[in-house]
Amino acid sequence: MSATQRLNRSEDRVQLVGSNKGTARGSPLEIPRVTSRKVVGLDAALWLIALSASLAAPILPELAGVGTADILLGLLVLIFGIGAFLEHGGRYLTGAGIYTLTASFFIGTSLLYFHSTNPTPITSIDLYNAGIWSFWATAAIYLFWLRRSRYLRAPTAPRLSRSVTSFARNYALILLAVGLGMHYGRIRLGTIDTGATFDGAILLAASFVIGAKRRQPVWRVLISALALALYIVSQFHGGGRLVLADLGFGFLLLVQPRIRFRQVKLSVLVLTIPVLVIFALIGQSRPGAPTTEAASGLSSVVTPLQNYDEEVNLSLDHGGVRPLVADATFFVPRSVYPSKYLGFGRTLAQDLQPQIYSDSGGIQSLASLNSGEWFYIAGWAGILIMIPFTGFVFLLIDRLWFARLARLRSSSGLLVILALVVLAAGAPDLSWAGPDTWWGRATPRLLVLIPGAIWLVLPRRTPMRHRTELAPEEP
């Protein structure tokens, strides 16, 4: 073996994330990683941004004024989110990267937006402080937890067998039929219709990509796009625009190992601005939009930070475990559990906008970032709990997803991966409004996968194969 070959083999050698102690070979959490100078440099830049913001942010308003501080902090937060998104997982999308990007996006965009609308100095400094607290929590989640799996290297997913892709398409069509039938038939069973249509659209669109050869025919790409458009046309009516981001991320997470295009992450970043403009136009034109929404179309994007600021100023930190109990019992009908707690979004609307909440018939809900729900649970102690909880959840989701992908050979494995993708793709919901919205939207998407799992484990009768056995010849 030549020296060049030995060097290449040493560079290609992979190391496991963290320590190998206590991890059996072949464990589903055993994930290979690859380091490079470029990644190490990006990691150092993220630490530098976090330290700079931590040291300079508290004194920046006095040195440069509140307006300039808003702009600088907003830009630092956005740069941090983009850097973490590009670093984590390399060229592969990950739940941790999506969460950090969207959490930073909601904080940074809010600071820049409210500065551009010329808020009063008092309002500006309050929002600035809320932005600092939110950024510190987001940076701590990534730097102390999520970055442990930043070197994930997903193996190329094998081309699935015809039986697996057939199951994916058939089950996707069943989900679409159930979801659309319930929607247009006005059959109300929670949000099962939305969850079934969501999973059906993603699974049908992905089935035409994951079962194809490495080179994707144009007709498969068109059918995938039509499957996603089917959800948009049937279920999207102007509200809940973040669900469209979930849909796009879910599809990309499921098919990215089969995509030859290596710049998926850069494409997501480039498309952010035009997508934000489209969302703003939809917000301006949708019926029943509030005055602030009709003015810019971006109210739902920038007000979570403002709501979080009001929540802290009013010391709304007495919720205890009630929001978490409400999340856990989200899909239990109130007729079965009459004393079920209100979700955090409705509780916050009741506290911050009681008149609007009353006029809406008790359905008004507000978002307050991920930090908002945890602050309501236990104040600043809740924020300290949020950091390891959020970090552990996405650390586990990403590791399981990458490990399962390497062993994807069966229909049951595909359903497990789809369930993990549903949780990872919902990261924008968690960063926007906390566990209440994240789990509330993920629950119906997960429940509709249970019938498919039951079908796969049921025993099947196989037809007897008649064969003729020749008797051995006599000697």
C-alpha cells in the first residue's frame, strides 16, 4: 500500500460521537462522525459569537443606543442560527439544525422588525432584554447539547425493494383518502384529517424518490411535487403557515439521502426570504387577520418574542405542570376528561388578551417561543430545565434517525423513520410556541401511523406452494 493510500484511509477513518464506553457495537445510537478543519473553524466561530453576545449585549445599549443594539444583536442571533444550521450534520438536514435555525430566526427577525417600526425606547429595551434571554437559552441548547452530534454522517440509504415502496404508496393513498374524506365530509375527530393528509402527502411524495435509481426521472419529481401540493390545496387556508415549513422539512428529511444535489441547506437558506414574503402576503390577505397582521403580514413571526417579554414582565411563572399535563392529554376529548387543562397557547391568550380571547369563543391562542412555555411552568428554573430537555430530545431524534436510515430494509423501518421525521420536521413549531404547539401538531401525525404498524405485525396466511418431490431411485 502506498503512502497516499494510507493517508486517504486514515482521513476516511471515522470516530464515534462522544465516548464509546458502555455502547455496544451495532447499537442504534452508535453514529459515525467525520471532522474537518472547515467544521472546526465554524464551531469556533459559533462559540465566539455566543461569547461576544454574552459579554457585550448587556452594555451595548448604553454604548451604542438601543436601536443600534437591536440591529447588532438581531444580526448576531441570525448569523449564529445559520452557522449552527450549516454545521450540524454536514450536508444533511437534522432536527437539531432546523430547531437552532428557526429559534434564532424568530428572535433575530423580531429584533430587526420592531426596530424598523420605530418602537418607543422603553418597549425597545424590554424587547432587547427578552431577545438576550432567548438567545442565551438557544445558544446553550446548541453549544452544550446539540453540538455533541454535529459530526453526524448519514450513510447512503439503500434503494428500497419494490415491496417497501409499494407499501409506502399504498399506505400513503389510504392516509390521503381518509384525511381528504374526513375533511370534505366534515367528519370531526380532532385534527386526524390534517395529520393523515400531512403524512400521506409526505409519504407519497417520498415514495417516488426513495425507490428510484440514483438519477431521478423528471416525472417522479413532478408527482412528488403534486403530492405535496395536494396537502396545500386541501388543508391550507391561510392560517397555520408554519405547517408548510413542517411539510417541506419533512419531505427533505425523508428523501435527502437519495438526492444528488448537495446544496440542500443553502437552498433552504436562499428560499427563506421569498418564502417569508409569500407568507407575509398570505397574512395580509387572509380573512379575519388582526390589524397588526393585516398591516405587515408578519405578526405571527415577530410577536412571540413580544409575548415572551410581556409574560416575563407580568411574572406569569405560576403554571406548574399544568401546561405539560395539557400537552400529554392533548388528544383526550374534553367530554371524557372535563377538567382537562387548557393548552399553554390559550392560557397565555387568556392572560395577555382576555377580551380578544373571550370574543373568539375561547379558541384564541398565542405563541411565546419555546422559552415562554417553560418560563410559565417554573419561571427561570423552567428555562434551566428547558435547555437539557430540548437538547436531549433532538439529540436522541437525530441519532435514532441516522442510525435507522443505515438499516432501512423493511416497511416497518420506514414507518419508524417517518415517525422520527415528523418529530424533527416539527422543530419550527417547538421554537415558535413551545411543546404545546409542537406536540399538538405532531400527535395526529403520529397516531395515523399506528394502523400501518398494526397491519405489518399481524400474521398473514401465505398460500401453500405445491411442489413435486421425486422419490429417490432404488440402488
